Amino acid sequence: METHDSRPRRTQVGIIGAGPAGLLLSQLLHQQGITSVVLENRSRERVETRQRAGLLEQNTVDLLREAGAAARLDRLGLVHDGVLLSYNGRRHRVALSELTSGSHVTIYAQPEVIKDLITRRLETGGTIFFEADATGIEGLETDSPTIHYSHEGETHALQCDFVAGCDGFHGISRQAAPAGFFKTYDKIYPYCWLGILARVAPSTDELIYAFHERGFALHSMRSSEISRLYVQCDPADTVEDWPDARIWEELHLRLGTANWTLQEGPILEKTITPMRSFVTEPMQYQRLFLAGDAAHIVPPTGGKGLNMAAADTKTLFDALRAYYQDADSTLLHNYSAACLRRVWRVQEFSNYMTEMLHQLPGKPAFDQHLQQSRFDLLTTCEAASRVVAENYVGIASQRASEGVAATISENLGLSC
Ligand code: RFL
Ligand code: PHB
């Protein structure tokens, strides 16, 4: 039963999900005088503590600055000019800044990004309902769709001009289109990542991505006191299969190289993450726009998921601003095409990194040699290193969406 209370019944953009995509969109819209309401089915505490991404592209950092949510990031983020790739103990540095005319990446944890965005959104008068579960979307074919949601034991309806489906891979938005409207493409990898947070200073200044015959490992970090590390594990594994001693033993073996020691410390958290690639096409149905993990997933090997969510958000924000401020719907119509070329570029890069660096049990010997040869090319050919560097810092994917923007403008006879 619908109730009468003080909750807003209407807003311009109804946003489902308070992840990076939903929160960033809400704040950017607010700064242009466009109203939104964010519905999030988890508690504030839960969304602020979920351990996930750590690597931010410059585009993402710039967008967080534009949203006024980067003061802590600018103070605490760790700027990295290079990244280390290791193959059975042989290390190669990809000099990101040198190869990309000065670009770099920043290490700053996703929970911190979320805290900063929520703080900023609330201090600027934003409306976020936590523990508000969106249950369905109606009227997407009309100019006033409705999001139904439950909150504090009651059901409510929120009318809006547009719905932004920022509700992640398990959200409900994709299901609001007629069956078969969205085409999905996916690939599930036959391995997972076991991720740990450990209270110990990072043993490296730059991230180390390692292929080892025992499996992949990654040494990342959160601060000068906290390390973030991952090991490839079997999809059937549970965290109980991985006592602390086993994790450290594998990390020593997989990341090890001459004259270098991995420092151990107390493990604060362990989680297992499946590895999947997934794309939805198109990313729009009528007045519903999908952004971030709701539309696509990448395996985390390229550090791209949050960055893609931010890039979609920017594209959607520009389109909504043009609609409200200039009465121009061109960018809204082109939203999906503008995102998808970038999305497929990032999919290809994430798949490339994943397949180059993971051990596939039972892989034919021929394919193992190809995998090693791929790594050899990187270490011997500057052009190959540059391609990796441009993709890693995000220039390549930006170029892909700009390519689409140019094509669309040409087709419409618009100047860029
Ligand atoms: P999110 O963050 O999943 O947020 C979606 C939100 O929607 C809510 N929700 C609902 N709310 C209301 N009603 C419903 N019916 C709802 N259904 C769902 C959910 O509770 C949630 O709060 O999606 P968003 O905003 O698209 O952001 C995507 C990123 O979170 C994700 O891509 C990254 O975490 C991926 N990722 C990485 N990305 C990077 O850019 N760099 C990295 O270094 C990186 N490392 C990683 C990662 C993801 C990982 N895991 C755990 C999957 C490392 C790992 C291990
Ligand atoms: C992380 O710090 O959690 C991280 C960094 C790089 C990746 C994935 C995860 O590619």
C-alpha cells in the first residue's frame, strides 16, 4: 500500500544505486541545478566499507574534483608513474608517465571514494535513501516513468523524467526493458581472486602484477601502513581453504624475485571475487539509462570497473545537462553508442591483461608459449609497452569514445 509522507514523490532523475556511478551522477547533476533522488538498498555503513577497487585513472580523479569530492583524495591518493609486470620472477617496468606524455594513475580505495561522495552529496542537500530497495520501474515508454521501492517497511513510488540504472551487476534496472530487448555478452573465467588487506607497509612503491606457473598474484596497496594483495585461486575455493600461512607462502612464491622480500603482516580481511566479462547492448531503453556495472563488468586485472562507471557517468551527465539546459536530446540519443565503443576497448584490454597473467590449468603447451611470447613482446618492444600504458592510464578508452563522438557529429553534420 502506498503511504503519504514527506518523501519526494517526483524528481528529475531517479537514480538506483549509491555506488560510484549513482553518487557521482547525483552530485554532478545537482551542481547544474538538476534534481535527483538516490535509492540504495544497502545501509550507509555497508556501502562505505565494501572493499573493492583501488586504482583511479586521471579522468576519474578529474571528475571527482569536478564534483567537489576530491579534497581527501588529493591529500591521501598515491600517484603512480609506473607499474611492474612479472613473469616467473622476471620483472618489467612499464613507465606509464614516460610512455604517455605524463599521465599516471592514483591509488585510492573505493570505500574512501564512496565516503567522500556521500559526504559531499549530503552536505549539498542531496537526497539518498539507504536501505531503500528498488523493486520495479514502470512507464519507461512515457515521459514520466515511476520507480517503485520499499523503505522502512513500506512501499513508495518515485516519479521522474529519467531513470539512471546505476544498480550494479545484480540490480533490477536491466529487467525493466521488455524481455530480449537488451543483448548481453559474457565470458566467465575459470579462476577467481582471493583478495586480502594486511596491516603491513607495502613492499613495493609500484603495483606488481605477476604471472607465475602457480598462478597470478597482485601486490597493491592502500596507504603506507596497509597493503592490498591478491592471489589467483580456484572457483571452488572458499576462504577457509586459504589459511594465512598458505596465502603468504603463495604470495612469496608468485611475486618473488632476486634481492626483494615481501613483508608479511596481520591479515585484516579475506574475500574471493569471481572473474567475469559482461556487456549489455544497448545501454539505454527509452527513458532508462544504464551506467557502470549495471551495464558491464570487467575482470579486475586492468583496474577498470570503477573507471568505466565514472566515464559512463560523465557521458550521461553531459547528455542530461544538454537536455535540461539547451533542450537538446542528441547526446541522450547517442549515449549508448558513445559509451559502448569505450566499453569494448576496455573489455579487450582487461581480457588481454587477464589472459596474459593468469595460469590456466591444463592449457595446451602451444598456448602457454603464446602467453609467454605476449609478455616477451611487452618487455622488448616499446610500442607494445606504450599500448599497455595508454590503456592502463585510460587514454586509449577516452580516444575510443571521442572517435564515436566525432563519427556521430559527422553523421549529424555537427562540428565537434
Ligand atoms: P556498484 O558499486 O556495484 O554500485 C551499485 C549499487 O546499487 C545498489 N543496488 C540497489 N539499490 C537499490 N535497489 C536495488 N534493487 C539495488 N540493486 C543494487 C548496490 O547495493 C550498490 O551499492 O556499481 P557502480 O556504481 O557501477 O560501480 C562499479 C564499481 O563498484 C566496480 O566496477 C569496481 O569495484 C570494480 N573494481 C575495480 N575497478 C577499478 O576501476 N579499479 C580497480 O582497481 C578495481 N578493482 C574491482 C576491483 C572490483 C572488485 N570486486 C570485488 C568485484 C577489485 C575487486 C576485487
Ligand atoms: C586494488 O588496489 O585493489 C587493485 C589495483 C589494481 C587492480 C585491481 C585491484 O588491477
